[in-house]
Amino acid sequence: MRPFLLDCSRCCLLLIFAILPLATSESPKLHRISVKQYPGESPRASQELRAHHSSRVAFMSKLHQYNDIKQSLPPITDDEAAAEGITTLPQPHLIVDDTPDSNFKRDLSDSNPKGATAKGGLPGDGGDDDDPTIMKISFMDKLDQELEKLQRIHEKHSQQKQEQPKRALVGVAPLRGNSLDTQWVAAMEIGSPPQEFSVVFDTGSSDLWIPSTSCQTLTCMTLRRFNPSRSSTFHQDGRPWSINYADDSKVSGVLAKDNIKVAGIMINDQTFGMASVNSGSTAATGVDGIMGLGFNSNSGMGNVNTPITNMILQNQIDQPIVSVWLNKASDQDAGLSNGGQFIFGGVDPSLYIGPITYVPVTSTKEWQITIDQIFIGRKELSLSSAASSAIVDTGSSYILFPDYLATAFHRAIPNSQYDSKLGWWVPCALANSRSVGDLTFVLGGKKFSVPLSDIVILKSAFNDYCLSAIDSWQELAGHGGQSGILLGDLFIKNQYVVYDYVKQQIGFAEKVDMAPGGINLNAKNTAGSGWSDVRTTSVNFQIPAMALGGVLTFLFSCAL
């Protein structure tokens, strides 16, 4: 028995050694990676299955990234897609195949590369490549291409989003006018908690100042004064400042920083002047201070951003513009509270009629424009080249001409007279007469008029003569050589005016006489606690006011 067992053992070993090489040799049919495998065929080797699994994980990860980016973007326009070559990712779908060797086949004809045949193979190719189920460009490669394109679009949108400032609300400041149409005053708050003041919005200057508790003059004592010790957000600057106005008045003090609120808009760390000396005419009329709306380059306080500049930098207004609608005294209610409004960051279409005509600014410091022509009635007044420039100034009350033009204007009015101390006088009866006509300025090719009834100041009547609201620079000491024109509130109250800080232009439109039931804007709260604390004594609104913002034209008290 033992020899037989040995022989069997040897036979088994020989059989094993004979079979072993066949078992260990690679079989291309079983182990090659092929996209032609269908359900029911032999499973792949474990190493290849792991590679297949890793590819699927990578594909799904990139697909999630692709979907996340696409969902975060706004709808991609056709132009954007064309610029980046974006196409819709191919979506393979299954179709039933009745052939006995397979249950399903994938129809990938839509994903064939350029030049592919109808069956999916490239011209001239043969073998497995002619099989229509073989994918010429893998989904992984296609996804990589589309993901790269989408990332470029996402990057462009991100840059555009950073460049576009956050939109803010529009701020509206209501104004209080006086019975002579010489001042329109708004409320402003400074500090934390807020201390409220009345200020004049002045496009003819660029500085913000109010009296402080360090101002101990009799004039200052009648005004509200800023107390820095009561504000938790106050910061001392300490630099001295001083401003001299055209009427020889002077305001001076030191600079400081605090939060201010105007037209419902909060401006952080605004530099302003705390006046310790105030001999200005604004104080005589009960106005606490001035808020300049000019350019930074016109500041008398040095390297200081104006409030409107900080509104723009701090993204507090929609557009870098301020629009103005002034109500006339004859149109105001008995309380003289409805004086108009300054709109920070927008325009109100309900306050004007027709289009806005924009005229470019011709100065780097002033709101100065070019006048095309001037008429009184149908008579054109000749303009020198210097007199064709005009500053549009909300801080000045009237209109100032160079002496030759003021003379030509009044000579066109019958029986006008000149007084060496008081300037030009015109017959009061002309206020309601149509015999002379309006004063008309041609700006940007359009006509904008001031009625003669606004030029004849009826409250200054004496011996049937009234003061004219058109005067000469010669009447102001030291300004007789001024050759340009100043368009103050006499002109502005008859138009709708828009100051554009970025495009540096001024817009003019025909204003409506009465505001139609309030402002039609998404406006912030307008003026803090409103006008409950703003002084309304007869001293404030019955003393005739001189022109503000550096040009003070008349002293009405001399004529009354």
C-alpha cells in the first residue's frame, strides 16, 4: 500500500505544479479594465475595483463642487456661457436592449467628440473603439473642463460684487424756511447721546462747524452749543481753524471728531469745527452753524473730509448726489415749517417735471458751471467770457451779477433806481406785472426762469419802491472786481437742482410748486427729534437774514 500512496502523492504534486502556472498567469480577458462590461459579467479584480471606486469618489466630490458654485451664482447669461465655452454636462440615459448578451446599453451619442462617427468611433478606427457604448471623453475629463470654466465665472462675479458698494437708503432732511426766503435751515445731531443743532446746508463752502461751550460771547450764549463732555464718542483733534466770510465776519476754534446724524444718516468719526469765536451773520439769525456741501478741495479746515464725502465712503447713500427742492415763503403754511427738503443719495421724481438737464462743473473747487445766455423778458443781456461762469450756491440768498451786468439788467426794468448805500430799487407794482417778463438763464441749452415777482422784495417797500433781489458784487466790500455770477436761493427755489459729486455736474429740472403729499422715496428718518427743539422765536425768523455761505447781499433792517 505504501508504494501506491507514494505514487499517488507524486502524481498529485506533478498535477499541482502543472496547473499552478496556468492559475497564476494573467488572463487579459478577465483582468483588463473595459467599459464594455455589462451586468452579469465576471467581476473585476479587487485592485481594479478599488481604483474604480476612487475615481467615483473623486468624480462625486468635483460634481458637488460644481453644483455648489453653480447654485451660488446668479443665472449665467448666454454671453457669459459663450465667452467661457460653457455647455450642459452630458447626461447619459439608459435604453432597453433586447439582445440576449446584455440587458442594457448606454446611449452616449451626444457625448461623442468632434469628428466622431454616428456609432461613436473616430473615422478609420476599428475594434472596441467602434462600439457605440464606449465614451470617447470621460465624464471626469468633461467635468474638469466645465468646473474650470465655472470657477472663472465665479471669480468674475466675486470681483464685481466687491467693486459694487452696498446699496443704502436715501436720506431726506426737511427744511424750515423764513418769510423772506433768505434762509432754509435743517436739523442735525452730534454725539452720543445726540445733541441737536440747526444748520444751513451750504454748497458754497465745505466745512461743518457749530458753536461749542467754549464760546462765551453774548451771540453764542443765545445759541445751542456743543458740550463734548456729554458725548461718549467724542475725540479731540485739537488743530486750530479759522474761516473769514465776505461780510467780514469770522468763525474760529479747534477741530474735533464725533458721530453725526443728518437726514437720518449716521456718519462715524466726522471731523468738524467747534467754534469758540462766532461773529458770523448766521448766529445773528439764530442758526447754530453751517454744514458745507462743497468739494474737499474747498475746505478751510485743511485735509478734512466733508460730511457728504464720508457718506459716500461709508456707503450711507445710494448715489453720490444731493438734490434740492426749496419751498417759497408764499407757498408755505402759516407756521413756515414746510421749507422744502434736501435729499441725500437720490432724486424724487414727484418733485419735478420733465427731464433733468445736466451741466458739467468747470471748477475743481466750486460748484461752478457755464451759462449759455441770459434774458430779461425777450431782451438778451450780453455776457462777457468771465460773466458766463456761475456758482450755484445754496448758502447764498440772492443772485449776484458783476456790476456791468447788474446795471444792464435793471436798466431793462422801467423806472428802476440805484441807491449808493442800498443798491438797486424797482417799482413795487412790477411784482404783479407781466410787462417786463422773467429773468431767464439758458443752461445746457434749456431755459430756467426766475419770475420778476420773486425779484421784487415786497417786504422792503418804501415810497412805492422795493429792493431788488439782484445785486452787484460791487456792493460787497473787497468783491467789486468779481467777474462771475452767483446763483443763490433766489434761482434755486425756482428749480429742482441736483448736485452730482462723482460725475461733477449739476442737474436742473422744472420743479413742482407743492410737494404732492410727501416724498416718494424709501427714506430714512429725516431729522432726529424733528423741529420740536429748533428755535422758532421771532428773533430767528423775523430779523432779515443776509446771504449765507460767504456772500451776504443785503441788510434789510436798513430799509425797514
